[in-house]
Amino acid sequence: MEIYPSLVTVLTLFLYFILTINVGRARSKYNVSPPATTGNPNFERVLRVQQNTIEQMVLFFPLLWIFSLYVSPIWGAGIGGFWILGRIVYAWGYYQAAEKRILGFAIASLSSLVLLIGSLVGIILTFLK
């Protein structure tokens, strides 16, 4: 059922939308006018959360959908949900201090790794059938 990975996709995009809004708010709060991307370390951390999340989405979306197609849409969505949780923990920690981003990064990275390995196994098993 594609509804589950579709829901994870929409929730991920919603999270990204919120992170993007946070960048605009931080620009105002820390007086960093566009197109500047540096100046205040607090602003820079908010910007890095948004930038790193989009960088990770490039890997996450294909893995979510390939895993869901070749393994299981329910399991894919569940693992994808952990990825979203990891990105939230990452953002929450990074907003406070750079060193507090590690747990969230680890959760999201592990989720991506599981999707990657599972996708490869699912494709290989499909070939062998």
C-alpha cells in the first residue's frame, strides 16, 4: 500500500517546510539579511539544519520508495518515521549547540542505512525469483 510511504513523504516535506520557516525567523531574529548565510553562529546552526536536511532528503526519498516497492511499504514507512524522528532530534539539538546534533544524526543515518541495505537485498531477491 503506497499510502504509508506517501504519508511519510508528505510528513518529511512538512518538516522541511517548518525548518525553512525557521531559517526566515532566524534571519529576522539574528539580523542576517539575504543573501548572507553567515554572521551569527545561532543563525548559522539554524541554516545548517535546513541545508543538511535537504541534503539528506536526496538520499532518503529514493531509499524510502525503493525499500517500500521491493521489501514492504509498511516497514518502509516505519523506518521512514524513525528517519523523521531523527531529523527532529537533530534539529532540536543543533539549534541549541552543534555538539548536540549527534544523536539525531545517528538515528536518521541508521534509518537510511537500513533502507539502503534492505533495498539492495529486496532487489537481489527479486532478481533471484
